[in-house]
Amino acid sequence: MRKVMGTLMGIGLTFVLVGCGGLGTGPNTTSRVRLLNALIGGPSGGVNIVQRGMPVNTQPLLYGQILPSANGGISAYYTVVSGGDAITGTGVNTDVYAAPAVSGTPLAPEASFLLSPHTPGQSDGTYTIIVAGIVGQTGAEGPTLFRAIDNVPSISYGTTNAYLRVINLAPDTAGTAGITLLNNGLPIQGLTNISYGTPSSSSNYVPLSVVAGSTFDFSVVAAGSNTPIPTQSDISHVTLQAGHAYTMFFIGEVNPINGAPHFDVILTEDQ
């Protein structure tokens, strides 16, 4: 069984996506974006996330993969041209296609995302764009593009807390009360009843007290249940570092059918 562990260091490589319809490439006119493929039943060769006619990813984005790769360290991000207007509700049109295509029949309905400029050294203008759902399904479980706002809280020097958020991408939990994250069998305040599709807006990072030399014994239950949902990855001995922020993405299906991938977790270190 795999162990899921946050790490301390990493180098983020960035690439600039330039195209028409952006705000230019001067100071504070670019945003940071990482990508996650949680689409069940999608093409085995991966997908392309496309903005302004160009793929954001520099290689096919496979199921369960986040790009750019953090290589076991702090999350890396692509740099893209900012766009959109919060007042008018307009954004950057975003599509997903079977790689290597950048046009044609999309795998999910087009989405328009506001991408605010990123200030160097800050967490503003930083996002995760996700494709999730089930190919061939419609409604809440159908293929969908989401945007999560990676707004990491200001972390005080010397804090003994780590910060964690949960994003539920298991489509068979759509229409339910969601999932709840436990530590040592007890619900974590602020990480309960996490509905499918929560990243359509933003998610809060919750402080967790870190005891030196100890690990977190995480488990997941359906909201209102006491029965743990099995995960492919072992989350019973997770190390989080004080002063760092993390995201747990839950993907796959709680009750997989038709060969769908089993429920699993991806842990990223966001700061």
C-alpha cells in the first residue's frame, strides 16, 4: 500500500501561454495554473486543456495526474495570460480535448474562468483547473471543467499548524451529502460534508495542529456515516509539515462500476 506524504522542497518550472484575447505579458498580467485530470472513462492517451486555441499543458494530461509535475515537492504551476472581468462575469474560455487535439469535439462543455493576475510572492491569481465527471454521463455526473482558487492563507512564521483543504471529485457522490475527512476517527472541523464539485468556487484551508514526530491518521466517510471509504493510497500515516499548506483531491468512485477507478486521494503541497 502506498504512503502519502507531504514534502518540503521543490522547484516550479513555468511556461508562458501567449495568445489573442489576453491582457498582455507585462507585470501582473499573468496567472498561475496547474491542471488535474479526474475524468473517469476519458481517453487513455490523456487530454489537453486548451485556452485561446493553445494547450496549457506541455504534455498529455493523464488520468490522476497533475501538471506541471511537482516531482515530490511544492506544487509547480504554468504561467498563462490573465483574463476576464469579475464585474461582467466574463472569463477565459477553457476547453478539454482528447490529446493531442486542440479543437474538434470537446470532452466536456466549455467553461469560462476568471483568471486574475498573480503577484509574485503572493498566492493571488493562482488556480487549479480540473476536468472531472464520467464520460457518457449527463447531469451532475457528466464531464465538467472546474476551477479551484488556490488562495493559500497567510501563514505566520513559527506556527505549529499545517493547513489542509479537501476537494471532492468523486462523481458518484454528486447529489449526496458529500464526504467527511476524519483524523483518528474524529471529523475535522471545516472538512465535513464536502460536496462533489466544491472547487467550482473556492475552498478553505483548515489549520491542523502538528505534533513533532507524529503523523495524521486520516480516513474518509460518507457524510453522516461511520464506515470508512477505502482509498487506494494509504492515508493512515500522513506527514504534514507545520507552516505548509496542502490540498487533498479525492478522485475515482466510492462505489466503482463498469471498470471505473476506485476511490483514491492525491495530496499536494501548495506552499
